[in-house]
Amino acid sequence: MMSALYALWAGSFGSWYAFTSGTLVRAVPLMLTGLGVAVAFRAGVFNIGAEGQLLAGAVAATAVGLHGSGMLGPATLPVALVAGALAGAAWAGIAAVLRVRFGVLEVISTLMLNFVAADLVSYLVRGPLQEPLHIYPQSSSIPAIARLPQFGPATRLHWGIVIAVVLVFVVAWELAHTAAGFRVRAVGANPSAAWATGRVPVSRVTTRAFLFSGLLAGLAGAIEVTGVTYALYENLSPGYGFTAIAVAILAGLQPLGVLPSALVFAGLESGATAMQRDAGVPAAWASVVEAGLILAVVGVIALRARARSAAANGGPP
Amino acid sequence: MRAKQRFSTAFNIAIALALAACSHGNSDSGRSSASDFKVALLTPGPVSDQSWNAGAYQGLLRIRDSLGAKISNIETKTPADFEESFRQYGAQHYSLVIGHGFEFQDAAKRVAPDYPKTVFVTTSGNTEGPNLAGLQFDFANPSFLAGMLAGGVTHSGVVGVIGGTELPPVRESFAAFARGAQFVNPKVRVLSSYIGNWDDVSAGREQALAQIAQNADVIFQNADAAGLGVIQAARQSKNVLVFGSNSNQNDVAPDVVIASVVINLPHAFLLVANEVKDSTFRGRVISLGMRDDVVQLVLNPKLASRIPAPLVTRIDSVRTAMLHGSFPGADSAASPAR
């Protein structure tokens, strides 16, 4: 048990290599998708489709990386990232249109679109995007020019971490200090009141927040392809888009909170892998420990929040 | 409220102490490992699947028991995990690291040059390098024999194949199975479906029940953990037989599993591990099949009475012809791209 916990620690935060190449590499997609989910939830949009939006971004980035490099040259990488972000936004856009035009609950549409995206990837890696020998269900590797540079030969950490952290700060500032951010918060807090003021275009604000969260998830997918996997596979994401919901909630839906929150989940994921590898813990047990720790963290936070609100109200909880 | 806060602080301190304590305890025992021959296995799914991954794990245990290796294994989830685990094992000076599936080969190719003292092997892979090998199994011949058996015992004239996902070796094996069935019974109809994953037991059962509803009475499954659902479906239905795959699954359900196409992964892994241990290893694509005793059709003795004797004789004669290289039927159209 002790050696298992030690492996969990050593494989997540216990060494520089584990921290940069295990935890931080996993934190990049979690930061971006978690940030997207936080923004959407703050605007009152329950986008639980980050997984599908991430896959849409991965597909677009792969397509650009494979077929655009001849024409685009050094511009391939930025174009692939932008294409991935736009594809994520477009995938979220389907659900946004369904909600605004037809009143379809986004909880259902975004969830379902996750499966559509996963099946679309399955089709593409056996069809149009399959590697040229048509043996394996995966795409070819994208050329070096389309890849995000790594920080050095001794690490797998790539420049995606910079993009993710900068975006977290930009979004945090936007949300707190700009009129657009204020509208998002107002609509999320009370859409009827926001509408009644006559100065907040409620449906436009929700649509934009929706598209923006898809944009971030799509970018996460594009970064995963250009920075980590270099090719499109069926099981590209271990459920980053779902963990993103937990990341956002643990962050209290605060953009800056996403940074530590994503690190916690990425560290758990990375440490659980090390627990299997170095301590011989069966994979299922590693997942159980991981889930137990998540519950413990969330539970402690809930207790604290309850204690705080009880203190504020001046009475027992 | 204060009590709660104090509790959580105490709790945090306790965890920190526990971690510190075990980090001391462990660093000593970790360094003084007994053997320098270290072998690691990466599986794409749980080693409890009684099939593809279980066989590989048995192989790892065989290497430990026969060669005294120190072993480690990990179930990877995504392509990002593949490279990370390969690198970790390389950095820890493992002698042999086996990625158990074609999907590991890109990562192995990227990592291998950085750790020249570690040998990387990918099962079903076709990439090679100085310290990199692909390990290929000839499924086609034994699958053809399985097909002959299926074609001979079916009453309805409809047989089925059910796969996890449409991987190249699975597809080739199913094609050989279909040719084998039609070899003994030209009128036989072959239904084919894929579950879409390798671990959803109930989805495997649904696919099998759907084929049974279309009159299939012999089903060849190759779906790892999900394949156990196919076996369940056969047990629920009357007079349906199934074939096991990868591991010997005859004992999983002796009443319905008529035979298994077995890859003797322990044997195959041991062959490779021996080369690595003796430093006779050369990077190449290693191809193993019936002739090496690695892939076999193993009949279930408990259901032997269901197989007509002339059919057994016929299968045996085709098997002999295959071993002598004088039977081209099984893989006539296999691996078109290679």
C-alpha cells in the first residue's frame, strides 16, 4: 500500500521528469477543456460535450497537418491549431443552434454529439484519413513542420502548456474585467433578470459562450495531435472532455482555479499509471484509488464551503 | 465548524507524513533489485480478459519463471501513455519491453533510438530497427482449419464471425475462416460483425444474439473480454457452438466452446526473451505460426463427439499439408497491402 502511494507520488509530482512529462503533458488538455467548461457553466450553458469537441479539433488538426503542409509550409502548425479550434466551435455550434432555435437541452445534445464524434473518428481512421497502407486504423504521422516543439530532448513537454496557461489568464481577465465578461456572468447568474434589463442580448451571450467553450476544447484536441500523438487514433483521449467537468467544478468555475485543479487531475492520472508500472498495482485498483482520491478532494472542498457559508450566516450548517 | 477544519488539517498532515515515511522505506528496497534482466509488458486492455491480454501476461510470467526476470506490466489507455511508458521503462534500463498490439509501434519507433540498450518488441507490428522488432502471428492457417470445422458441424448452413474492432489480423483471420468453411461446404453463409470495442461484454452478447437470430449456429469470436459475452449468448441459446480465440478458451465454457485458435503467447514471448537474454537478438519482423508451435487450432475434447470422424481426418490432412507448405488455400487473398 505504501509503495503504491509512493509510486503515485513519484509518478506525478515526485520527480522533475514525472512532473513535466507525465503531469504537465496531461494537464494541457485538461486546462483547456476545463476552462471551456467553466466559461460555459458560468454562462448557464451545460456543455458536457467537451470530449466530442476535442475530437472534432483533433480531426481538423490532423487533416491540416497531413494535407496542408506542402502548401502552407511553416504556417501549417498555426493553421492546424486554428482549424482545430474552429472545428471544436463548430461541433459545439450544432448544439448551440439546437438550443437557441429549437430549445433542445444542451445536456442531451452535447452528450450525444460526443458519441457521434467518436464514431466519426472511427470511420475516418478506416477511411479518408487512414494511413496509406490501409493496414492499421490510424492516420499517418503529421510531418515535423506541423508539430508543436518540445522544450528539450529530455522531456515530452511541448509548447501547448504555454498556450493553455496564457489562455487561462486571458479568459480570467476577460471574465472579471470586461463588459463581455460581465454579460456572461449576468446571464449565468439570472438570465431573466439579465433579459429584463433590456441591455443584455441573452441568447447571443449564451451562444457565444457555448461556441467559445467548444473553441477551447477543439484547440485542446489540436494541441494533443500536434504536441503528443502526431496522428489520429480512435482512443486519442482517455476522457479528457469528461474529466474537464470535474476540473471546472473543482476550480469553483473560476478560470484561475482551473490551473491547480487541472494539475490535481493530471497528477492523479499520471501517478495512477506509475502505480501500475512501478508498484505492480492492477489497473483496476489504480483507477479505484484515483477515483477515491478525487472523491476525497471534492468532499473536503464541499465541507469547507459548507462551513464557510454556515459561518457567514452565523448559524449551524 | 472549527472541529472540521482542525480535522482536515490533521488529515493533510497525516497524509504528508505517510507519504514521507513510505518514500524513505521504498527508496532502499527499490534500488537493490535482484535481477538485471528486466522485462516489461504494455497491454491495451485488462490482463483478466482470458484472451489476448491474459495470454501476454502469462507470457510475462513465463519469462519471469523460466529466465528469472524482474517483470512489470501496465495497462495503457491512450497513445500518449504508450510513449510515456516506453520511455519510463527505457530510462529504468529494462532489457526487453513488449508493446502488445500494433498500436504501440509508432511510439516504439520514436522511443527505440533513445534507449539503444533496451529491446522494444511490438506484437502484430511490422516495424523493425536495431533494437526494435515486430512480432507477427500467422492466424490464417489455423483460422482456415477452424472454418473447415465450422462448415462441417453447422446444421443451419449459417456461421458467424464477431470481432472486437476491425483490426487487420482479425480481418485476415475471419477471411481465412470463411474460406475454410466454404472449402468443406460451398453453400455455407458467413455473417460478419464487429462490436466496436474489446471490453463490452454485454455488447458482445447482443451481437451474438443478433447473429443467432439470423440462424447462425457456429460463431467464431475474436473480441477479448467482449468475446466472453459471445460465449454467454451461446450458452443461453440452444445448439450454438463458438470458437475461442487467442488463449485456449475451451475451458471457459466447455459445453459450447468447440475449439480455440490459440496463440501460444508464452511460448512466443519466451523465444524472443531468450534471444534478448543471450544477446543473439537482431531487429526484424519475427513471424511465428503453426510450424513454430505458436498458433494452433486446439479442439475441445469434451465436445469431440460432436465432430464427425471423417471431418477430423480431413482437417488433419489439410493441417499436415499446411505444415509442409503444400496448401496455399488459407492465405490466398490475405494481407493484400503487404
